Amino acid sequence: MQQILKGYENIEKALSEVGSKRYMLVCDTSFPFLPIKDCFHPELMFSEFTPNPLYEQVRKGVELFNEHQCDAIVAVGGGSTIDVAKCIKLYCKMDPQENYLQQEYKDSGIPLIAVPTTAGTGSESTRYAVIYFEGKKQSVTHESIIPTYAVLEPSLLKSLPLYQKKCTMLDAMCQCIESLWSVNSTDESQLYAKIGLQMIMDHWHGYIEDNSEEDAQYIMMAANYGGRAINISQTTAPHAMSYKLTSMYGLPHGHAVALCLPEVWMYMMEHPEKCIDPRGKDHLEFIFEWLGQIMQCDSAYKGLMMFRAIMFSLDMPQPQSKNREEELEILTWSVNPERLKNNPVKLDGETIHAIYDRILK
């Protein structure tokens, strides 16, 4: 069972409780500028990976981890950093002569402590990681890669660039919303998603506009609740449709998801008869109304309009296409059908094409 600790002073406590003597620190290029950098005294520091980490980079991390005989991993960074650390933990006991992605996943028993420096993915509390192999996105999923400890320190958000704060906050917001309507949602996941979304609605303005540390504390917790929610429910169509927008137009993940979400939301409200959630159309319509209330509105439609208003306030532009029809075809065929199975309303190719068309307009 994961423990969630608040405050950087708990890092030493976590290391002591796992009994680590020689840990690997996985961090990104922002680490030397963090106010908590002097809290760490690792056996080994690893930062040789890109924002969308490659399989080969993870392999290098595994080699170094074993070469230095480390006994634990501490990840300090954003979602990609934590994903790399998760994969090193998962692969470090596997056969190095074989492709790690093709071997059976087992718990390596290596403790992992995650210290997020952004408030977005909630990766510090999920069983998911993403790496790229031969240019293709690989989703790595296993219960054992949920970090042993998640240490939340809101002061780390203060120095983030404004656009990054917007993108990561929107990712957290979208995860909460998608988790609420996912066909895999449970009472537990919906509670996490509700709490996270309420925190974002109450504190996003102070976090973005005033750079308030108090508001940052709530946004960091909201992102963690969003992570815990999707760890149960998984994400839905907006996430599935966002990945190609990121690769084609260079949009950060949170920005891309937030462009997809209102268009998918509108289509689903207009077509409840296409509901594929076993709980039925009435359940889905109830969720939409509830979602509107959580967003401090008196109807589902006004909740959607509130999301659009927040996007407008944050000044999140749409991508600029150069060859519209060709790009629409590429986008439409890029969506993984497996990822759409979590969506409560069926989306066919024609519908996906129409949704992308609205996004590009």
C-alpha cells in the first residue's frame, strides 16, 4: 500500500523506512535548480533521458543501477522522470540479454520513492509508465511500479514556467473529468476524481494568476487525486486522441488533451443513445449533470462551457494545420481502438474525424 507524505522533510524518513544504503537518484535537467537538491546524497545520479523517454535510455539506467548495486530508487521530476524510474525498478531483475518489453513482468522488490516537481499526471500514484521503442509509444503497466512512497512538496511548483503550469494543471483536470465518466469508474475512483476536480476549481486561478504557494499545495494534491482516480478507471477518448496532436504539432500533453476533451464531451452529451457503459444511458446522463455541479454550474452543458471558459482564460491556442485534409486523415487513423473501450460513448472513425476537424478549426 502506497504511503503519501507531505513535505520534503519526509524524504529522509522514507529512505530510512525502506532501509536504503545505496540509492539511485533519477532526475531531469531541472534538478540542480530545485530548492531541495541538497536533501539528496545518492550513490548514483541518472538523468540521461529525454522528455519522451526511449527504451534504450531506460536500458542504460538499468545497467547503471545494477553496476552500482543500488538498493532503491528515488525519482525527482515530472511524469517522464517518474516513468523512467518505474521502468528501471521493473526491469532491473530481468534478463538483460532479452527485450524487457517482451518479458514477463514481476515485482522486483526494489523500493521506489517519487517526488513530483509538476502537478499534472499524478504518475507518483499510478501503475502506468510510458516509454518509446523504435518510435512507437509503449504503455508499461504493472501494480508493482506504483511508488512505495509519494512525497508531495508544493514549493517545487513555484518556479515552473507559466505555460508548463497551465499544461500540467489541465492534464490533472482532464484526468479527473475522464475518470468520472470512464466505463471502469468505481465509487472509489469517482471520489478521488471529485475531490481532485473540486480542488482545481477552487484553486486554479490563484495557482496560475497569483503563483500562490497555498493554492499550489491544493493543485499538487488534486493532481495526485487525479492519478489515484485513473489508476482505477483509466483514461478515455480525450487522452487517446491527444497523443498524435502532441507528436504532429509539438503540443505538450496537457494542452493536447485539453483541446480534445470539450469536443468529446459535447459529442457524448449530444449522443447518449450511443452509450456503451453497462450501467446505461441514465447513469451517463447523471454523471454529466454531477460533473456540471462539481464544476460549480447548474447543468451539464454549463459545466462544459465552464471548461471552455477556463481554456479561453488560460489562452491555450489551437494547433495550426498546414495541409488540413491530410493531417485529419493521419490524426483519425492514429487513435488506438483499445484506448476507446474505456469511453462511455462509442466513437467511430467518422466521428473521430469530425472531432479532430473541430479541434483544428
